[in-house]
Amino acid sequence: MAKTTTAPRARAKAKGKTVAMTGNAGCALAMKQINPDVVAAYPITPQTTIVEEFANYVANGQVDTEYVNVESEHSAMSACIGASAAGARVMTTTSSQGLALMWEELSIASAMRLPIVMHNVNRALSGPINIHCDHSDSMGARDMGWVQLFSETAQESYDNTIIAVKVAEKALLPVMVLHDGFITSHAIDRFDVLDDADVQKFVGEYKPKHALLNVDNPETFGPFAMPAFYYEQRKALRVALDAAKDIVLKVSNDYAKISGREYGLFEEYRLADANIAIVVLGSTAGTTKYVIDEAREKGVKVGMLKLRLFRPFPAAEIAAALSHLKAVAVMDRSDSIGALGGPVYLEVKAALYNSKKRPQIQGYVYGLGGRDTGPDQIETVIEDLKKIAGGKEAPREAVTLLGVKE
Amino acid sequence: MGEGKLTEIRWHARGGQGAVTAAKLLAETALAQGNYFQAFPEYGPERMGAPIQAFTRISTEPIHIRSSVTNPNIVVVLDPTLLNTVDVTAGMQTDGILIVNTDDEPAEIRKMLRLKGRKIYTVNATRIAQETIGRPIPNTPMMGALVRATGMMPIENLADYVRSSFGKKFAAEIIEGNVKAVERAYAEVKAE
């Protein structure tokens, strides 16, 4: 099986430096270092500081990017699709309602196999209107045919942005990089960045396989597909997205060689000898590590599986990584209203269903609309898992809403 | 700060007093010391004059926790009028440190807040800022008081950092004013 997990730091070949920067500033810096041909974006909290900082790079002549000011996110993604089809390396960024307004273009971008890289700063969808973090925006886009890479920290967000460019161009698919609104986007954090030249060398010159502006070899883009062809097009997209899993691993391994930072499909934290575990993604994985370290000191054998790649969903690898456990909690920062629980819970549970050996599983929704998720909530989850693993309680059928007021 | 120990700081201020800048500056100073840190404001309906909070975490080890600071080791109050309206000592550690920008003595603040235990420091940072920088922005002098109260670094390191960090953006007299503000607050802060 392919290596799936985050390993200890390898030796970095490239130099770089350590910075004190917000997650959004790190993302803008990565975009500057990538120096895309076209960026079309519209500002929205909490993504705004990315476009602000990137616009500064453009205004200061530090990038060669054609920066397209648009009047909405619908136009932003439309402009990205046009530019990408023309043969340009294209990036954009958004949040929440902005992503929602891109909806109809999202599936067109993936169906046209356009390697657009979009940073989405996770923010709750309205309503009620809210500017704070949850994953309802990008989870809502999970069936749109985009690769989705979640980031726990500013470091991961910076690294994922650079990795995403190569993944998109190798897979011929759009890639969405996610980090948590305000928690990661606006907190000043310590992380390591590469030198501009090393990023340039890593992403290389973009040579599109198909380009509308290649007049020597005219091709058709985005045609109408009748029932005789539509289905096969969708099959091709499924095959392509499935294949993106190995591409993510390959590009991440290449990136580890220059950065010293290794990333897998997911990170296993103190999981190998655990008998209970929490599955989580985004910044709450950090708080979960903190709580696990404390619980381990008291002898509780708890671990964590932090998802990095959510689309394509690495079901077999996750099932294998969790099979030795007695009980697993899956924490979702978004709800799938009307379903059994949140989207991550549903996927993990489905991934385990046909396994001969599988843990008991319980689903949680937490932190909607930026509700703070402190160690106390994660401690509650561990207490629940101990009861389930000890046979004192059966897993609850209904999803548990953590930290909600009665 | 002990080896690997996490120090959590909560800043109380009014919008426009520079609490976010102070939390950021402290984080950058921590980087210069080779430490790990997080600095983040509480984002709400912030506007000039409204009560705001900001947070800084500092450790010699990587920091994983990402939730808000609820049990701070150190509380810094940039505006004394907040003492009547905001529960600035909420959740504070029993061995915590409270630093207030005020002309009052620490004993008076203790009486007013009915605070038991913990250490209280006071300094008139607004006056120091007015006299050194020429503007009543208390954030940099409060950094000097914080360094004195915690011993987190030699004051020379903070002064050096202010010089190198502000050097990119401000005129020499403003930079030296800020350095003087830091040094004066460090010298003038009173403890109880």
C-alpha cells in the first residue's frame, strides 16, 4: 500500500526561512512565489487578506500575474475557467457565500479538466449570516469533482498551496486548498517558507496539455453532451479524481525532498498503539493533539487520524488505519442536515462497513459558525469512546452536537 | 517561561489602542528569541472604542492547541475604564499576573477587583506614550511592563526588536520614542 501518513521531518534540500505570519499572508506569499499567469478573485471575509496581499504583490510588480478584478465570485470562477482553458496557470481564492456563488462553475471547471487552484478559507454558510469558521462551504462542494486538501496549520496551508499547483496540472483537475477561517487565516503563526526560486523550480514552467489558444492544434472545449456521451464524460471524471490520490502522494513526496516536510493522505497521531481514536480535519486536529498528549499521560490509549485529502476520499487506506481500534469518534465541523451525521462521519462509516475487523463508531458535529472548540469538548469525546470501547455503552445512533446550548 | 511550558496571554483594550499590534509584536519578538507562538484577535463587531480582546501564546515547543485562551497566565489591560465593564480576570490562573495601564497603585486595583492572590502590576502607559511617542497609544509601553512582570526576555532584546521591526515603517524619532516608552514602562511599573 502507498505511504499514507505524515512521517517525521526529512532533511530539506532547499533553504528558506522561518516567519511570523498569518495563514492568509502565508497563502498570499505562496501565490506570489508560484507567480500564476492569471488570478481572478473577489474579496470576502475571512479570505479578504489573501486577495489584498496578492493585489499588493501585483501592484508592486513582484509578480507577472494578470489580476482580473471581477464583480462577483460567479465571474471570478468564470474568468478562471476561461483563462485556464486558454492555457494559463490560474489561481483564485474565496470563502463561504463566495464559494456558493461559484457553484455552477465549480462542476464545469472539473468536467473541463481545468487545473485551477483555489484557496477556500473555511467559513460557515449563511444563514444566519456568520463570518466564522466551519466547513459547510467546502463540504457542500465535495461532489463537484475537485480535489480537496485540508490544512491544520498555516504551515500546511502554505505547503498545500504549492503542492496543489503540481497536483492540479498532473491530474488535470481543479484543486481546492482549505484552511480554517480566522483560526488559521488570521492568527499569526510560526512556520517555514521556501525561497522564491525553489518554489519556482518546484512548480516549473506550465505547459498546458490542451489550450484553447493553441491555434495550430484546435480543440473543442466544453461542448454539449447528449445522453450518448454525458455518462462517459462523468465516468472519465470519476477515474481522473480517483487517480488524483496517487498524484497527491507523488507530488507531496517530491515536495518533501525540497522542504523537509512530509505529507501523506492523512496524518496518524499516536494511532498505532491506540485502542480508541478521533478522526478530525482542520485546525481542531491541533487542539485534539494537545488533548491526546494529556490523556496519554494518564494512560489513555487514544490516537488521532487527521484527514488531509478529503477528495478523493482515501477510503481503503482509512479503513486499514482504523481497523485495529475498538471505538472511533468522527468529528465534523459541518452538518449534513437530514442525514445520519456530518459528511466525514458518513464517509468514514461507509469506508469501514465491509471491513472484517472494524471499530464501533460515533459521530459528532462541533464548532458550527465559529463556536469555540476547546479541550473540554474533546475530553468529552474521549470519555464517550472509553465507555464504548469498554462495552459500557453502545454507540449513539443519532449524531451528537458538541458544545451546543440546550 | 520554563522549558516547553505554554504561556497564555489575554489582552483587553478598546479598538484603536493597538492591542492587536502588541499581540503581534510580542509574537514576532518570540520568533526572534527562537520560541513558538500564536497571536490572534477575537473577531467580532470590533470598531474604534469598543472593548476587544486579543491573545498570545508562547512556548519553547511547537503549540498545537487552537481554541481560544480561556485560562490565561497573564492578563494585560490597556484601558482602565474596561475594569468597570469587562470581567478582565475571568478564568485567570491562580498564579497569574494582571498588568493594568492606570495611574492607580496595584493595591487599589486589587481592592476594586476584589482579587485574591495573583500578582498585580500597574503603570501609566498612556502618559508614558504621550510623553515619549507624542500620542496616547499605550501598546508599546505595556510591552515594557509585560517584559518586566514576566521576565520573559531581557528588556534590551525588546528594545532591539522595536528598533529592527519599526525601522522598516517609521521615522527615527518615532522609533526612538517607542524604545523610550518601552524602557520607561519597564522602569516605572509598580508591583504587588
